[in-house]
Amino acid sequence: MTTTAVIFGCEGQRLSAAERAFFRDADPLGFILFKRNVAAPDQVRALTRDLRDCVGRADAPVLIDQEGGRVARLKPPYWRVAPPAALFGELHARDPEAAIEASRLNGRLLAADLTPLGIDVDCAPVLDVPTAGAHSVIGDRAFATTPATVAALGRAQADGLLAGGVIPVMKHVPGHGRAHADSHFELPVVDAGRAELEACDFAPFRALADLPWAMTAHVLYRALNSNQPATTAESVVREVIRGHIGFDGLLVTDDLSMQALDGTHAERTRAGLAAGCDVALHCNGDMAQMQEIAAVVPALTPAAQARVARADRQRQAAADGADADTLERMRRRLAALLDRPVA
């Protein structure tokens, strides 16, 4: 089998016979889990194991959006309530050193929730810089409204995730913070000039350009490309994300089933990969849509394969092997820094 340049979701908490056969034949790079796929720890472990068994690769990446706050697929009673990113920004305004320590601890504890389940990629940190009047889709998912603070706290969270053996995915490059619409439902259009975008929106991504994975924004920036959102605009991917920002890690599209994008799912897949993204992401588990994508998605390029391998080496090198007692001390320290009860 040839590993293809796509990450798929699945429909429920267990794989159907049809999904098993489809994933075996399609051989996607990896998988992504959502709330619909999660019930309890043993069930999630079984699901991640079965997904990897389908493609015959024990190292196939399994992703999740576990940011904290309102974007958390894993919830009580089995998993910790992680704070929203904005809480760390509020602490940073009072005590920058404490906030950076807290963000790193939070990232490390997020990883501690994920790794026992077989999840090794977290779609975080959010590096978007919100501006006045922007849509609330980002809101408190953002660390702060200043690029330097976002970069510092995002770096800390990413370091914590890596220390726990989880690959961070910075998003939504080159920036979703000034969008006046939710890209899940329509295409946001940004009118800011190039100089303003570079000084604000792009800056956190440029500061963290060494991170292993990134996810694109389904946002149209008139100053960069008047016709296409970043995900499908070669000028944005190659000149801004790979060029100005300097990101050379694995670049994944945001979810191709979001309504910000035009065209069929096959057309969206071709457009994102032609623009320079390494991997297409499709999240909703709809079999007909996945079949449409699988019919056109190519094999991972050699460059993408190298980026996947480099990310995994980075993850393994950073892992700290903390035991249960150490993790408990981290929980208590984080609670003290945030002045919250221990979760």
C-alpha cells in the first residue's frame, strides 16, 4: 500500500466493517477524532488501535483538537478540564514568567491525557491574534491580542506538548484572528494590508516556524490573493507560509468539509495540495465524501514523508518520561499559578 496525503475522521465510537475496508484500501496518513468518537478511555484506546490496524502502521498519527476551554473533545468525568488560552494571557498581563510556566505545564498535562489513549498529535496551539470586531469563533481560544504574548505562550504550550510525547499543530496559519466570519460556515475575507498582516497576524507563526506541524486558515486575504483562501492559494502557501513565515514542517489543510471552501470535495483536495499543502484534512467521517477524496488524493510526496519523520523524531527527542507523581505535582503547580482548584 502507498500512504496517501490525507487524514480522515470516522463516524462513531467503533469502526464499521465498511470503514475498516475503506481505510485499509485508502491508506491515509492518519486519523482525527472528535467528540462523537469519544466515550471512555478504554473505548478510545480500542478505537485508535483499530484505526492503526486498518492501515498496518503502528505509527500512523492520530489527531485531536484538545485546546482547552470550549474546544475540547475529551471531557469530564474521565478527563481534565483544561483552561482556555485566554486565561494564560490574562495571567501574562500580571506575571509573564508565571504565565509562561503555566502554559507549558498545561501543554504537558494535555499530553498526559492524550498519550495513554494512543493520540499523538494535538491541534494546538492557536496562534491567531484576535482584533477588535472579529468573529467570536477564535475569541478566548487565542492567548492574547498582542503577537509577542501569543508567541511566548504558544511556544510554552507547544514545548509542554512535545515534552509529553505529543506533536503540536500551530493554527491557523497565516492567521484567523481578524476574520469577521466563521470559516465553518462561510469564507472570511480580510482587507488588512500586507504590512499590517506581517506585523500582527503572521508574527506568532514566524516566531514558532520551527514547530513540526501547522494547519492552514480558510481565510481570504485580499492583500495576498484576491480570489482564493490561504488553504488553496499557492501564492499564500509558497510566498507567505513557506517564504515570509519560514515554516518548513508538515502543512495540513484545515477541514475540507468546512463551508468556507467552494467546489466538490475532490476539487478542494486537489486545490489544497496543488497550492503546496502536504496533507488534506477531512474530519466529518462522511463515507461518500471520503470516497470522493480518496479517488483523487495522491501519495505523500517525498518532502512530506521527510517532514512527518522529522516531526516524529522531534517528538521522541523532547519526551520527558514524567511519572504519575511528577504529573500530579504539575497539576498542583498549575492550579496554584492559575489560582484554581486542582482538576
